[in-house]
Amino acid sequence: MSFLDRSHTIAGPGFSRWMVPPAALCIHLCIGQAYAISVFNLPMTKLLGISQSTPADWKLTDLGWIFSIAIFVLGVSAALMGRWVEEGGPRKAMFTAGLCWALGFFISAIGVYAHNLWIVYLGYGIFGGIGLGIGYISPVSTLIKWFPDRPGMATGMAIMGFGGGAMIASPLSVWLMARFTTATHVGVAEAFICLGIIYLVFMWVGAAIVRVPAPGWAPEGYTPPTVADKLITRNDVYVYDALKTPQFWLIWWVLCLNVTAGIGVLGQASPMIQEMFPGHVSVAAAAGFVGLLSLFNMLGRFFWASTSDFIGRKNTYFCFFAIGTVLYALVPHTGSVGSLALFVLCFLVIISMYGGGFATVPAYLRDMFGTRYVGAIHGWLITAWSAAGIFGPVLVNYIRQYQIDHGVPKAQAYNTTMYIMAGLLVIGFICNFMIKAVNQRYHMKADALAQPAAARG
Amino acid sequence: MQNATQDSSMQTKVLLAWGFVGIPLAWGIIQTLINAMKIFQ
């Protein structure tokens, strides 16, 4: 298995760095399926009853845990495995991520055949979650090293794949299930097996074509900026030292608050648009709105991360928080004047900034902590996503329910939530404002830099 | 001469790699846009 080692992935002369973003996309387009897992939920409630659920069938509330476990394990594995990913190299990480991700589908298929939900939790939730965590961070530092001139654009391209993965997985899963569903059988397990095989091949192709640059490599004609920028370090910070800095935790809150504001909306987009514009939006149109949000989530990842290369990471987040605050405050107004177009426009911009937050943060970490451990530090930062995955939906769902229980019409039940989201973004703005350069006592010393990474404690 | 051949071979590889990820992504985007059109109907 030595071909997986970092030493076997060093690019030879003549290798084009433009091979690396497709390698990263092979991983992110596959693991982005996680956002589309809900297409299996309804069919999985009819595995025994076939045409309708029976009391022995799985409940939707129980099935919701599959995604929650996977996202939780994503955060934990990204944090714990980050250093291993960094030191083992991208090919080993991508290979392992592909194996875990595919195993997750295969084990889940067994769970569906045996009608045992715990096996599905183990498969998709645990194995799939580990594949998600390792896969998500695996190409980040490699891309940053290949594109020192455009780190935002490079990581934006990869993380864009995570947003785009659901757009492929959703229609593909529906098509696969239709192929295998008969009058007496729901084709979920077969669809899982097919997806597992497809994703394994795709992710291993990514692992095969990825390369790391030779030491000292730089793009042709590239010269590092001569004018010092206080917010772009030329030093490296060791992963566990980075966790001791206020900058890490401020960026953690910046990401968490940005994601909290977006994730709650993503989860509730379909009922929200139907309830705020009663009689104007059909179920099919609401599904179209959700699809449009996915598209802008993906495009925002590339657009904002690329923009951050020109205006700086801090200013990019200032844009997210300032524009986001105004737009969230504007949403209740769009409902009261009945402007569906303005409502859609507001959320498309908001969701583009949600995606942009994910895609810009690796370059922000690189600016703060250097390139050496950026993948591992990014792994720890992903826990902000897990936390936001709890905060966001809880805020949207519970506040809406509280409003309705207190007699507020459904069309206005989201107004308070929108103002709270705007408030959260103001806090995010302040956290971003407080981010300064990392104190030089955290920088790695020359002897530590010379030491092999694995030898460090 | 050898360099030119290597360059052209690498360009082909880059094109194939982008096609490998770009074609499924384009298909997904088209499917999404077809569904999204329903909001304006």
C-alpha cells in the first residue's frame, strides 16, 4: 500500500496543478450526497408496507437520526483525524474516505434488507460520517499548497463540490430507486449498493490523480507578496497551539454563526415559502425553490471564496455579516408586501453567503496559521458546523412553533426568527472585527519546522 | 519536441479529469434548474 504514502504522491516535472481541483471534486461531489439523504426517508418508511407505512415500518423521526449522526461523526472525525490526514498525505486520506463512505452505503443496504435501523445508523451514520469527515478535509491543504496565489479560489472549487453533490445525488437516487422498485419491493437497498460502488470508483479515481507539490515548488512567475499584510502570516502554527489562540475560537464563532443563520433556512425552506405566501406557492414550486437554494449554495462557494483572494478574508466575512443582517431584516417585509420575487432573491443571496462561509474559511485559517497544519486546524474548526447543525434548525423550528402556539398567523410566524438571525449575524460581525494577527509566540520555531511532522507530540 | 508531447499529454489528462467531474455536475445543475422553473410557472 506504499503507493498511498505522501512520498509517492509528489508531482513530477510537467505535472499541471489543474489536475488537483478535479481530484478534490471527485471527493466532494460524492460526499455532498449527505445533503440529499432525505430523498430516501419517505421510501424507507414503506419498506414493509410498500404502498403505505405499516406500524412496523420505520418512522420519519427515527430516520432523521441517520443524517444527524453522520454530521456529528463528520465533525468528530474531522477534528480527530485532521493531523493524520495532514501527515499521511491526501492520497491515503482520499482512499480511506472512499472506503469508509462506500462501506457506509453497503452496511446500510444490509440494514435495509434486514430491516434493522441500528445497522443503518452504524453504516451511514458512523462509517459514512467518518468518510465525510476525512473526505471533507483531505484535499484542503494540498489545494492551498498548489495555489498559493489563489488559495480562496482553489478551496472554493473543492468545497463547491460538496454543495453540488446533492444536485447529482438527488435525481440519481430517485432514478436508481425507480429502477429497482417493484409491486412487492422498495428498491432502497439496491440503490444504496449502486451508490456505494459509484462513489467508491469516483473517490478512488480522485485519490489516484491527486499529487502534492515538490518541496519548494511555486507556480511559474509567482512571487510571494513583498508588502507585508498583518493578517497574512508567513509562519506556521502547530495544530494544537492554534487551538490555544483567541483567533481560532473567534473564527470558530464566525463560522458557527454564519452557518447557523443559513442552515436553519435550508432545512425549513420548503414549508417557509409555502406558509409565508399561502396560496401562491405549490409543493412542486417549493421544491423548485429548495433546488435553487442548492444551486446558489454551490455557486456562492466558488464566487465568495474567489472574491476573498482580492478583497481579503476578513472583508469577505464583513460582507456576509453586513449584507446578511440587512437581508434577514428585510425578509418579513417581503412577506407583508407579498413580494415573492424579493423573498426568493433575499434567500438566494443569503444562501450564497452561507456556502461562501464554508469555502472561504480554509483560506482564512491559512492566512492566520500558515499552510503546514491548515488541514488539521480546519478539521477542528468543522466542529462549528456540527454545533450550528443543532442551533440553526432548533432556532427556526422552536421559535416558529412558539409563535404559532401564541396565536401568530403562520404567514408571520418566521418574522421573529428572521430578526434573531439578523442579531446573530451582528454578533458574527463583532467576532470577525476582533480577529487580529496571531501572536508570534505561537509560531513554530525553526527546529520544530525542520523536525518530521510525525515526530511531534 | 519531447516537451511538447508531454505538455499535450498533460493537457489531455487535465481535460479528461475536468470532464469526469464536470459532466455529472452539469447534469445535476440541469436537473435542478428544470425543477426550479416550477417556481416561476
